[in-house]
Amino acid sequence: MPTGKATHSATISAPPQKVYDFVAEASRATSFIPGLSRIHNVQPATAQPGQTWEYEFDWFGLVISGNSKCTRSERPKVFEFQTITGNPSTWTYKIEPDGANAQVTLDVQYEIPGNVVARFASRPVFEKMNQDRAREIISNLKTMLES
């Protein structure tokens, strides 16, 4: 299956630990990831490799449900998880100190199901929409953490 990638970075006026703690709390993700409508059954409660949860995501009109698993948790530098079922993807948040602030990069690698691309006329349109969503996620984090 073809794959795609969406990446966006920004400086957030917050310490790296605060940013990490915010993104690593799985149940909080619905507040800053557009289209993510539900996170439940988080086991265990704290971020660590092997932590799992179930999700429901509206990917531009296609509702996808599945299971996710934390694959990397290095406070305050990296939080990474994979969607194992539903639509396979890997989400990596990299957080680097920038003075008193944090430089945050979101990198999402995902499989592109053919039935989704067909809805948007072309793969480049679909990929641009995903890139815009990555930008929106980082923008939402910036707004929430700088308030």
C-alpha cells in the first residue's frame, strides 16, 4: 500500500516537559487533533512503551476505529505511537529545548488506502490535506500551551 508523510514544526512558548506531558497523555489528544473524536480504554494510564488505547478518527469523512500503541516515550524529548489497526500510521512528536521554549515537530507517516484517495480526485490533494492537518495540530498545541 502506498504511504504518505505529514510534518510540521513550531516553537511553543512552554518548557519541553510541559509540552511532552500534554501530548503524551493519550486521552487528551481529542482536544488538539482535528477529527479524533474518541480515545478510550487507555492501559496503563501513564505514557510508556507498550501503553495501548482505542481510538475513533474521522479522516476526511471516513470514520476509522482501531487500536494504538505507544512505541517510544522519552520524557521530555520524544513521544511516539502507532495506530496498529484501523489505518496503520506512526505519529512522532519530537520536542527540543529552545531557550525557555520548546521546538516541537510532528511527523506522521501513514498508509494511504486507495478508497480514500479516490474521494479526493488525486493523491497530491489528499497529501496536502494531511499536511494542513499536521499544521493545525501544532497550531492547536501552541494555542493551548501558551494560554
